[in-house]
Amino acid sequence: MTTVSFSVYNRWGSVVYTNNHIAPGRIVWPTNNRTLTAGVYVYQLTYMIANQIFHISGDITIIK
């Protein structure tokens, strides 16, 4: 499996994280001393297996 891209968006559609060069089995969130506020975020993951591209999306809720 090859991960092509991973992105996270806030509820207004602004990108809060994106990465197009992910090592297999590892997604690292570089915080740079930033914290996410409580709320709902949407993620999109695109990956490739045997030259077929797949897309997964969903949401995560952060509660503080």
C-alpha cells in the first residue's frame, strides 16, 4: 500500500493539515506548538494498492 495524500479540514473547509509524502504505516502530525480547538474535523485519505486508487473520508470530534 502506498499513501498518496492525507488532509484534515476544519468545519469551514480550511486545511489544518496536509501531507503528500507519507512513509508507509506512519502519519505524523507536526504540532509546531499548535493545538486544535474543540470541534469537528474532516479527514481525507487517498492511497494506492496494486495501481488502484482508493479514497477514504470521515470526521473526528475533538472534545476538551
